[in-house]
Amino acid sequence: MKQALPILVVLTVLMIAIAVTNPYFLEPAGFLAFLKRAAPLVILAAGQYFVIVSGEFDLSVGSLVTAEVVIAARLIDGDESATWPVLALLIVLGLFVGLVNGVVTTKLRVPSFIVTLGMLLILSGAVFLWTGGAPRGALSEGFRTFGRGGLGPLPWSVLILLAAGAAAIWLMRADFGKTLIATGDNERAAALSGVRVDRAKIFAFLLSGLAAAVAAILLGGFAGVSAQAGQGLEFSAITAVVLGGVALGGGRGSVPAAMAGAFTLEALFTLLNLYGISGPLESTVQGVIIIAAVAAGAIRLPRTFTPRRGDAHAAP
């Protein structure tokens, strides 16, 4: 929890600033609306955390979100009876994309940056080819309930966010979490100590794909169908994770801090929007945050050589 303290302080300051600018934010309805908007990004950040802490990247999640929203609308086309089968299909598709990313990265030894960038292009091209740039079909009311409805006063998106957060924290406190951090810190040392590195990384990519599928369901339910539904979300998720103090090289960081980073990013964008400063500036802010966070991490780390992945001749 100590790792999340700095970003929680920043989040608190931003939320106070939002409340001063817009007092409605302090009301339960206003705060729940903020949580509802933030839920897809927070869940994506949790999934991205697993991949980044293992020493890899997943750039495909944004295009995966778009593909899933477009596919859901096309297959459901307003038919309530198709809602649950399509929801199951979206989960399977997310896991499949994560599996492909993980297997190609670990078994074929292709850098994850290249693998997931290629997957991003594949999914984006497939969506454009299928839709011609204009999505067809419609999401059913049952599907949209996950983004708009709720159980009593609590929106479904908030309940799903709480469940996803609890599951992510449990995983990182279990043996899997320790294995994943050890893998990201020093892959070769982890392998020599008996850690099944490839399996840990594949599972991390599976979790990232699953997170993207859940985020797509929430985002589609909240915002509807769009060929740009997930545009830029991969960079927002990475920015959120970095903002939470997770090292881009892997091996350091906590999942609560990564999720708090996503809330902080959403709060920052909300504040900018309240002041009429939004749109293209969001990308600029994300770029500055990534560069600043990486630079700060480099300054904090001692400038000594530490054997990393593939450094077979590092030690005499």
C-alpha cells in the first residue's frame, strides 16, 4: 500500500480541485458517474499492469476494445436473445488475443512491443475491412445495462470494477504475483530458480486480454457503438500504470497503485474538461507523464549494471 501512497495523494488533490470547480461532484450521483466513466480505463490498467510488471508491453488492448464493441453490435443487432452468447464470445475473443500475444512473445521470442503492435494493426484493419469505417448493427438493452444500469444505487460498472480490483489484488498477493514480479525483475535469475517464466508471461497476457474484453463490454454499454471506441486506450492504460509508479522495465510496482493511476488520469482529464481544456491536449499530457515517470524512475535507480533478460555473459 505504501507504493500507492504518492499517487493517492495526487488523486486526492485532483478530486478536491474537481469538487471546488463542480460541487455536484460531491453528491453520490456525481461521484458514481465519475466511477462509471473511469471503470473501463481502471480495468484496462489492471490488465496492463500484469504485462508491464512482467517486463513486457501490450499495445493491442485499444484496438481489441474497438473490435469487440463493433463485433458485438454486428452480431446482436438489437436481438436480446443474442446478448449472453455474444458476451461469452467477447470474453473468449479477449482471451484468445491475449493467448496469441503471449505465445508469440514467449515461444517465438518476438519482442512484445512488436507482437502487440502487429496485433493492433491486424485488429484495426479487420474492423475497418468489416465495417468500411461505419459500424453496423445495434447493441441490445441487455448489453447496454452493463454500462448504464445497476443493482440498486450502484451501477453495474462500479460493481464489476470492485470485483476486478479485488481479483487483481488477490492474484498479486498469491504465488503468481511473486512469480510475475520476479520474472520482470530478472528473467534469467527467475528461470534459474525454477520459475516457469513463459507460463507466467502468457498468463499475464491472458489477463490483459480478459481485461480488454470486460472494458469493451462496459464501454459499449456506456457509450454505444463506434469505430473509435477504444482508440488510444492502450496509451491511456500504459500512462495510468506508469503514473502509478510501476517500472516500465518490469519487476516493480503494485496493482492498487496502477489502478489509482487510472483514476488519477481520469480525474485529470475531468478537471481539464471542466476548464475547457481537453481534446488533443490529453495526448500531450499522457506523453509528458510517460517521459517524466520514466526519467524519474531512472534517477531513483542506482546507476549500476544489473543482469537482465538475455544477459548470459553478465557475470564472469
